[in-house]
Amino acid sequence: MRVEHLGTADTPGEFVSRAVELLELSFGGIAGDRHFGLTMEAGVRQKHVPRGTVLRNTRQLSLVSLEELGDLARALALPRLDYRWLGANVCVSDVDDFTALPASTRLVFDSGAIVVVDSDNRPCTKAGRAIVAAAQAPESLAQDFVTASRHRRGLVGWVEREGLIRVGDRVTVVRRQA
Amino acid sequence: MRVEHLGTADTPGEFVSRAVELLELSFGGIAGDRHFGLTMEAGVRQKHVPRGTVLRNTRQLSLVSLEELGDLARALALPRLDYRWLGANVCVSDVDDFTALPASTRLVFDSGAIVVVDSDNRPCTKAGRAIVAAAQAPESLAQDFVTASRHRRGLVGWVEREGLIRVGDRVTVVRRQA
């Protein structure tokens, strides 16, 4: 697995991310990014607690794969799907079924920085609407995206070990030992 | 699932935990306990990094079940096995195959406090030696414990939501959605 692109969602009020060459990962995630923090407030995805509950942040980074973005673009009949439109921080390549990596899988980058997989990223219409705007696609695509991107929307995770990550990094996958 | 016993390992130099009626869980774990901290240093169990590497702490609490402790006592021909000898913080009852609960499972206590399962607790001779001392068993039991307790040594986890937990609490298991 290899890092193809990096991004940060640090523009206020903006869902799409901005391309960068490197990211500094700290225990809070990516400083300045909208998902930065040691804690987070529960949203609709955290169905086991009331909305707004303060939880330890397990959704610091959004990660997607080039292969799944390609599949998804074809399923939606789009010429391409840009990782930034999904608000992603890391876009990797050279991996099959990236979204299927189980919770607790460790992704180790060249510097030694480690991101732990929390879960797959449940699709939402926010990303769908961002694609509609960016690709100048029909409004109906926002909902089609939710259906089409299930199991290929990528992963969310949190920083286990601090460090820099860079475009071009190799990523080693360490699966939870049985 | 129900909380039968709670304990804290807050005696310097002591592996065995001390029974308490309630524990206050914060994002660092249990204040005063030897595993307290937002971060931890990697040990022999974290094979994906050099020993001493600073990692986000995923081993704040040790949890065991009364049922598995009973099985384990029988396997080791001991009249009983006390959760404190294993340095455990939480001993639950009324659950099958507690150690088999997968990573990312949420344990929700009455107050709303939540512990997330990081992994099963890989047996070590430290607990084995503590049992030898406490149960006045032969030295060889320390090694027998490592073998016998595989898959019934309980779990380690970290605090996702802060709150009090008490002996007698009901525990709701929220499995990671597929």
C-alpha cells in the first residue's frame, strides 16, 4: 500500500479537503482539520449514545483508496471521483478491499506514525452533495452515492503513534493478532 | 452482563488489584491505577513498534468474567481464582465467551460510561506468579497459567465515554455494526 494523496479539511464551513504534501499526525489527529481533537461530540453515526455526547475521538482521519474511488466513479457513471470531494485525509493505492480492513488494524507509515482503523466510513449525503457540486452532477447523485459507496467509502481511524506522513510513503498493514 | 467486582491496581510495585465499590472512568482510564494515562509505553505485546514507543493508551482497563475465571480455576485445579490476582479492574458475570468479544465492541455501563474493547488480554507469567503467591500454588503453575488462560484471560480496553461504574451495574454490549 502506498500514499497517493494527502489532504486536510481546514477551510471553515467547507467539507472538501485541500491537497498537501505531508501531514503531521498528533494524538489529536491533524491540527486545524475539522475532525481534530482528543474528544469528539457524538453524531448520528454513534447510535449507542445521545447526540452531542462527548466521546474519545476515533474519527480523526478519513482514509480512502484509489481503487475503490475508481469503482465508485464507474458505479456512478462519473469520469472520476476525487478523494478531496469526500473530505478524505489520506488516499492510498495498491490495496484490494481497503474498506474491508477490520477495526483495530494498524496502518504503519514510513516515519513510524500509526493510524488505527476504527470502522468503515458510513456513507452520508454530505459527501454526496459535495460530489454533486464539484462534478456538476445531477442532484439525485447525492442519494445514489450513499447506496453505491457502501463498503467502498473507506475507513476512519485515530492516531496511535505520532509522526509525519508524506505522499509516497509505503504503508504496512498490521492486522490484529488472533 | 453484570458487574460483580471492581478493582484498582494502585499499590506501588503490586500487580494484584484492590477491591472497590465504584470506579470513576476518565479518558485516561482509572486515576491512580498503574495503567492510567492518555498514552502508554509499548511493551512486549505491541510487536509492531519498538519497546518504549509512546502510543495512545488502549490498555487502560483489564476486564475478566466470573465464568471464565471458574473454567480457568478448574483447568488449573485451583479451588478458586480471584479477579484481583489477575490485576483485573472489572469482573463481570452472566456472559458466555467474554474473551471472544471482538475489538471495537462497546461495553455500556448504567451511568452511560463506555469502555471499548481493544483486544483480548494475552496471558503473561506476571499474573501466573501472582496466582502462585496468592494461592500458595507450586511454581510450575505460573507457566501452566499462560497455556490454560489463552482465550479466557479476559479483555483490555479504553474509555470512550467518561462516568462512574459500580458493582451491580448492568452492562450492555454494543457490537460494531457490520
